[in-house]
Amino acid sequence: MLRETPACDYDKKTPDFSLRTPAGDLHIPASLMGNNGLMIAFICNHCPYVVSAIERLVADMKALHEMGVGVGCVMSNDYANYPLDAPDQITLFAQKHGIAAPYLVDEDQTVARAFGAVCTPDFFGFDAKGGMQYRGRLDNLGMRGDQAGRVPELVNAMQLVAQTGKGPAEQSPSMGCSIKWR
């Protein structure tokens, strides 16, 4: 089911969480936070919206890292019913696409609920103090767009957050497949 994200809840604090990668590495918001903020992306392996944008997302995550914004990816889908999203598949997907950020498993879906995630992809950008400043889309392309006209909205927003501590007043919602709840 196609879903669209709600508007940014400015200054809402980063929900506390403790999640592991499929290899067992533990991460909390503080371990992911960069000097200039944090971006959490709720993604999965099987969603056509994520798959169509993964190369752009990986490049943008690298750009965020270079500007001092920490990045974490979270998979919250019910992988018993969507086996392409299972932890072993997360590892393969990350390797195949060069995802350098921790790809975390939200086994009981409490983190997705705490964030209010509704779809994949769903992006949450936080300032260096942990206040939400962005809840929008990756870029203006959607599933099929001309790369020549690409506007990297997530990167631009987080650059503004890094420079001013505030996100843009105008934000376009992300759109994608619904989180697959248990």
C-alpha cells in the first residue's frame, strides 16, 4: 500500500533506541550522531521505491557523512512474511549496493512506532542536539526521473541543518510502500 509521510514535527527529540546490525553490532542514537546531526532512514530490501532510489541514497548518505551528519538505516518490516527483508538478506543488500551506514534490524517494530515511521523510504533528519528538523523525501525524482534535473532535497535540508540548526520550512513528504506491520 502506497503511503506518504506526515509533516515534520520540528524539534521533536530523537526517540531512544538500541538496535543491532545482522552481525550483532549495537547502535544507539548517540553512537550514530555526527557533529552536525543525524539522519535515520527507514528502508527495506524489497520495496520498489527503495530499490529505484538506492544508488542515489547511498551517494547522498556519503555526502551527509562528509558534512558531519551521522547516518543509520533501519529495517522494521515483518520479515517472516517478507523474507527479502530478513537479516541475512539485509547484509547481502548492503554489500551489493555499498551501504556504508549501519543497517539495523527493528525486530519488534518498536523503533518504527517510536519514530512514527509509515513507509519505506521514510527519512528523519535531526540537528546536533537531537531535535527533528527534516521529515521529507530523498529528492524530486521519485521512482523514475531525469537525473539531470535532480534536486537532492534530503542533502540540501541536512546541509541547512548543519549550518543553521534549523530545517527548511518547505518539505515535500516521502512516499513509498507501507511498513509491513506484524
